[in-house]
Amino acid sequence: MSKKRFQEVAVPPPHNWRTTDEDEINRRRARAHTEQFRIANTDPRHPIFSNFCVHSSSGLSYAVEIREVRERQFSCECVDFRINGLGTCKHVEAVLLHLRARFKRLFEAATKNHTPRLDVVPDPASDSLRLVKNGGVLPRPLRTWFDTEGRLCRGAVEEAIEALRQLGALEVPELRLSQELWPWVEARSRAQERKRLRHEYELKVQSGEWPMHETKVPLFPYQREGMLHLAFTERALLADEMGLGKTIQAIAACALLHRLGQAQHVLVVTPASLKTEWEEQIQRFTELDYQLVFGGRSRRLKAYDAAGQFSDFGVDSSVPERQEVAPWQGGHQDNPQSAGGPSRWRSPLPPLLTPKEWGEERGRGMGRQGPALPFFTVVNYEQMLADALEVNERLQPDIVVLDEAQRIKNWSTKTTQAIKRLRSRYAFVLTGTPIENRIDELYSLMSFLDPALLGPLFRFNREFYELDDRGRPMGYRNLDKLHQRIKPYMLRRRKAEVETELPERTDRNYFVKLSGEQQLEYDGHEGVVARLAFIAKRRPLAQQESERLLRHLGMMRMVCDTNYILNPEHRTCPKLAELEKILEECRDNPEVKVIVFSEWERMLELVRGLCERLKLGFAWHTGSVPQKRRRAEINAFKSDPCCRVFLSTDSGAAGLNLQNASVVINCDLPWNPAKLEQRIARAWRKHQTRPVTVINLVSENTIEQRMLETLSNKQALADGVLDLKGDLKQIKFGSGRQAFLAKLQQLVTARADAAKGETGAAKPPLPADRSRGFAAPA
């Protein structure tokens, strides 16, 4: 196909989600035509119906199998081929272009005639093998193994593969074992191994040979259920509501797999602010060694592959509980193979080890000089941007744990793409908020666990989005089917389901009027937004206009707190006056500690000044505080009775355990309900013994007040998919520009409507007895 001719094939633009399979095939043909590939035939005896190694310009290579040109039966080991259901990919199309150009006559003949080869392929429907033959008589040596329909008629799968491999080499040269056999056999073996391991584990627990709990502190029943779900599902999502101990359950699952001989090393990927939180939990619940990885890239790479060379890092071996060194690498091979398989097949997972084999490997590693080698390696997401491939090569983790995994909710970001390069047999995804805004956030999380589960994005969009005539999303559909699809992988419990003794939680919205200075600034930004919204009704906004719109929406939210965020000369802040009354009442009760959240550090600077004026001790936890210093601030708030207030940006909204606080104050509202619940869950969580009061400071008749309804709608979507609540057949939200304009209209009112705020919806009054604004200890 000439380049000129190919360019005539129409491919829908990226914004059109309504594509056909033919459209998607054409997209892959276009990439095969424009990208650079180096192609080598691994068996030149067969110029067309052969196996090819396709080297891409990125340095990666993939095995392509051409079984039948006429019927378009191909195979490629890339993820796209495995999940797209198209029967092709850019690598296959590149090989076809190559063959058409180099062997024109042979290729033309192949398009008209069947292959002379006999291919043995997996048959998942019957959990067996199938011989693909296109006419002709079955060679005598194969009649022992296959019936006239090509079905395997004797022997176990593994036995048959080994026998057929020898037959192909000696008696039936046209016989080929498909490259699809090896990953299929590997997955089949792993499924059988999981069942065996669980059965053996349960028998040993029942007999008393092994303990019921893998942690120093016994788990609650629901936490033990979570441990078993993670360990024996293999690649799983734990989506418990915030505050139920997902970290503990993941640590216990890792310890269990360690006992079973299936894990020698764990990679924990977590937000930077939570690395020391993991350190604390590992110390509390296990005796397993660990390391926290800090420093520049060269230091990190040394940490990944040092394998016991502790002296190179100046680490005090007398303090094994905090080693900034690399873990021991087990006996993993880069290219594990099934018996008789092609030598170049690369499993994305390490080979299975029996407990005996694992013990031998561990013994070899422990024979080295130096202190105990770490089982857990704790890194942060930003480090994986540069280190993911090196972690695969040097660390070779058996388990990858993604903590606060909503960090990879956007499938197109560099961080997400880097994380999805990590290879391990086991993967634990931990998040209380799998959906924050849209269902494709869940798609991104699940594709890390198993890309085939929800398929390619174009099929996901077809199945679960309602599309308009232009292929733009206008609503959701089939959300009940989406729930059923992810159900085997996901375990989700709410606090109300598992914790009958969880203390009462009271939520209050305190409405505060803007000052005249704030109102003037707010009106200016709202005017810009209104003008851009008017333009957007007539035509799509240009990129510069869209960026300006978002910028002024953000500044409207900032002004709702204080002009000081934008202008250091203006420190007026009505919310501060309201906050002062609350903190004064909290100060009078020495048992009450308070967490104050704001998205903006400048707002917290004003709150810090208020605390100093009230002589209230405080902890400071923001993004500008170094990681190691944050732990000291957290410990001060937990242990010092004089430290009464915890001031935090959203850097402290996830993962921290601050049950000693019983009041949570939000100076401003985040865009989505998940972030709001994450803030609240720092205090309202397992082991909290006091009633918890949540106070939201909301500027009335502003974008903040109108965000309350938006937050409610987003929460309803998450509840529907994850908990099967509400009508899941179809949810409309408008399409493209209309949806955007509707949301904009919901958040911003015309200036003429502002005066109607007094006659609008009634706002809840402040409590007559202000001491009831927060709960006293029980």
C-alpha cells in the first residue's frame, strides 16, 4: 500500500469516540505505515507463515506470528493485540507491509490460499489445545493426539505440548506451536497454584500449624478478609472507605505471601508524604525488614540493586529498621520460559517458586554478609517517573502495592504510564476513591491490574458511555454491568457495614459573607468567567480562552477564602473571624484537637497567625515542608498535649492517621467529594473513640455554595458504580460543550442574580449554643 493511497483512508478525529472496528484497524495501519520498525524473520524457511521479531524505534521488541493471511489470523505479544479484539495491531500491520513489499508474489498467493502449516493454539473455552488445519489429511503422528476436528483427545496439556514439540522437530516439520501457548499455559498454571496455596493455607491454619493472623496485632475479621482477597486474587483492588485500614490489610497480605514462599520483595509506591506513615505501620504490625528510598537518581539506582552492599551507603547496620539500601534480588530470570517454548518469549511476571525453591533462593541470598535484607521497599510516585524500568530490572518485585492509587486515575499522564511499566506477579491497588469524577478513572486503575478486564479504551467508551451523533459523551450507561465486571477483583466495605461502634459524625456548613473588598475582587473574576461563558455558548473556546476561564474560576475560589492568597497587601478574611470563635471554644476543652484544611498555604498562614494569637500550639504540614520534617510535625500533634491544631494543605489529606483529633475544619471545599472525604477520614476512622464534628466554612452566594450540589452529584456516580446504588442503566449529563456549559452555569451566576441570594434556598442557621458546633469527648 503506497503512502499516498493510505492517506486517503478516513480516520475519525480523536474527539469522536464513536468509532467502528474498521476505524480502529485503520488507525493501527496508519501507525504501521508512519512509524519506523526493524523486522526479522526468526525462521527463514517460511517467508510468509512464520514468526517475526519486530523492533520499534523505542527500543522495545515484540514477537509477531503470521498464521493465516487469507483469514487474517495473527498473533502479537503486545498488550494492544491482547486486549483490543481486532485481531491485529500496529506490529502485525508493519509485518504485513514488510512482506507485501519484499515478497510480493508469495504474499499475493498467501492472500488467496491457506497456510501449509499446522498450528497448535490454546482453546480457553475447553481449557485444552486445538490444532488449526486448513484442509488436507492429518499427518499420522498427530492422529494420536488430535481428533478429526482438531481437538486434543489424550493426555494433559503440559504432556501434549512437550510431545508435540518433539514431533515438530523430528517428524512433522510443518507443525508449529503457537506463541500464544506459553502465556496461556503460564496463566493456567498460576490459577491452579493460587487454588492450591489457599487450600494448603486454610488447612494449616485450621490445624494450628500456622497462625490465623500474619501481624503482631490481630486483625479485625473484615481486615483478615481483605488480606485473603489481596493475597489470593493475586492482582486486586481494595477500595474500602477511608479509615478502615487498607494499609494494614496490604501489609498483612504481603506477610502472608512471604510465609507461603511466593514473595521475596515488595515495592510500595505511595505519595511522598506517606512514606514515613508506611514505615510506622510496618514497624507496628510486622517484624519484616524494609527500606525507604530517598535521594537523587544515582543513589536510588544503587539502592535498587545493591543487594547487601550496605557499607557503600554509610548506613548504620545497628539500626536495621530504617535502611536506605537496596533489597535482595531473588532468583528471577529476565525471560522465564515454559517447557519447550520459544526462547525469546518474555513473561510480564516472574516464575512460580514452590516454598522449597523459595527457601533455597532465600538461603543463598541470606548467606551474604550484612544485616537482614529488606522485604519492603517504599518509594513515591515521582521517583517512578524515572525509575520504573530500572526497578523491573534491578529490584524485580514480586508484589507492587499502589497506595492512594487515585494518583494513576488519569490514564494519559506520564506518571500513570510509568507506573504501568512496573512488572510483578502480584499487584495491590489501594484507594478509597476509585472514582472521583468520571468512570474512566476506574478504567485506568483496573487496566493496571489486568488490561484485558475492561478492554481497550475505545470499547470501554462504546459500552459504558452514551454518545451523541458526533461521538461525544453525553451520559453513562450499563453501570450495573461495569460493577459486575470489576466485582471479582474489587473488595469494598463502608464504615457503617463493618464498624458498628464507629463514633457519631456531625457535618455542618457555616455560611460566611464576603467582605466588601472580597466581593469587589470576586465580581471582577466572575465577570471574566461570565463573558467567556457567553462566548462558549456561541462557539468552542480556544485553548488560551479555556486556560483563562479555568484560571479565573480558580481565583474565584481563592477569593472565597481571602484576597491575601492573590495579594499579600490585603489580609481581610471573614472566615478567620468565624474560625476564631470555633478555636476559642475548642481551646477551653483540653481533650479536643482540631485539624484545619485549606487548599492554599497562604490561607493557612493566616490561620497560623490566629493560633499564635490564641496561644494554641499547632503542627504545620504543607507541601513546602520537607518529607522527613513532616513526620516530626505529625508526631508532635499526636503526642504533645499542647499541640492542639494540625494545619494542613491537601498534602495531609490522604493516608495519615490522626484519630486523636475530633474536629475537622475545611476552610474551603475541594472540587470532588472524594478529596473532601479523604480530609475527614484523617480523624473519622478506625480506633476513633470520640464523636467527630466536620465544619465546612462556605462563602455564601458564591461558587463555593453552588459547589455543594456538584459534590453531591459526583458522590452519587461513585456510589452507583462501586456500591450498586441508584439507577445504573443510564445517567445523562449532556454532551461535550453542552455538558461543560451546564456545569459552568451551575457554578457561576449572572451578576443580576446575585442580589437574589437572600431569597434563595434557606441556609442552615448556626447553632444557638455555639459549643454544639463541635462534639465534646464521650
